[in-house]
Amino acid sequence: LPIEVNIDKVILSDLYALYEELPEGGKASGKVWFSSVSAEAAGLTNRPDSSQQKWTLAAKGKFMGASDIGVTFSIPTDTLSPVFDIRGHLGRTDMKRLNAVAVPVGKVQLDKGTIDNIVFHMRGDYSAAAIDMTLLYHDLKVGVLKDGTELHPEERRFISFVANRVVKSSNPDRKGTRASHGTFKRDPYRSPWNYMWKTIFSGAKDAVGM
């Protein structure tokens, strides 16, 4: 903008947000939604005092209509210094609620399981991001869907049996609590929300052993 803009604080309340994505080659889109969202943005400016100056957005609400979620974004105001930082947490969640996105996008059906808590820290720039995550959960059981075809019931049971031998059913387990990590390279033709959730998904996959 040709004029200087400085906004100390913006407060929003009672928001609803829906993210929907059609996977490449897919027939149905995956969906996640957030309700009862309140948010506060601070430090918005197009004339930063330094290349390290950032603006922040703190938001909290309900994930998929049921679980408490909170996220804090720290975004550089100088586009020449594009490193961002995102921290978040998610409360107790029935994993079957995630099938709205897991089935069409990940070709995995969550048959059983409960998320007890998720805490994550993501860092990235225009090209790639990394995430550290602690995902606490129990009683995970999955079913694998074959891309583009219908499985015979016996074939699906066998593949799901093998998958459940690979995935870790709980965290913590007998060996203690596992921390997980993930990375994702940004697709420049997809939205920032795709970039964010794919990075989170990379940490979640590492947590469960996929």
C-alpha cells in the first residue's frame, strides 16, 4: 500500500471456519471445521521497524464441533524475512470424527481411538516447514481403503490387520511417551491452509508409526 498502516489490535468473536480440499484424483473432498472461534490479532503493520518484527494471531474455539483447540501464529511483517512460527494444542477428541478428512484425503479409516491431547510447534518459510509434536492417544485401530477401488471384505480385513500391526495403538505405551517430528515441502499451487495441515499430518503420521 502507498500509505502506512499500523493496527495495534483486532478482536474477533463467534466465528465459523470450514476448510475443504479435494485430493488429486479424488472424488470426494476432505473437510475440517472450527466453530465458536474467538481470535485476537496484534502488531499489524506494513512498515516494520526491523526485519525480525512479527505480528501475532491467537485463536481458540471448537474443532469439528466438539474439541477445544488453540493456535498462536507468529508471522513476519517483512516479506524478505519469511520465517513463521505456529504453536497449538488440541484437547480430547474421538478419532472417528477425523474420518471426514482421513478417508477422502488419506485413504485411511479410523475405526477406533481417542486423542487425549496434542501439543505442537511448527516452523517454516515459503518452501518447507518442520514440526515437533506430542500426540497422546489410546486404543487406535485403523482400516485401510484401497485408492480408486472397492475392496472385498476379506481383503480389507487382511490389509487392516497388517496396518494395525504397524501402527502404534497408544502413546504413551510401555516404553513411555514418544515425541514425534515431521517435515513437509510446500506445494506452491495449494493454499497456506494445505501447507499447514499437511505439515501437522506429517507429525501425526510419525507419532502413530505410519
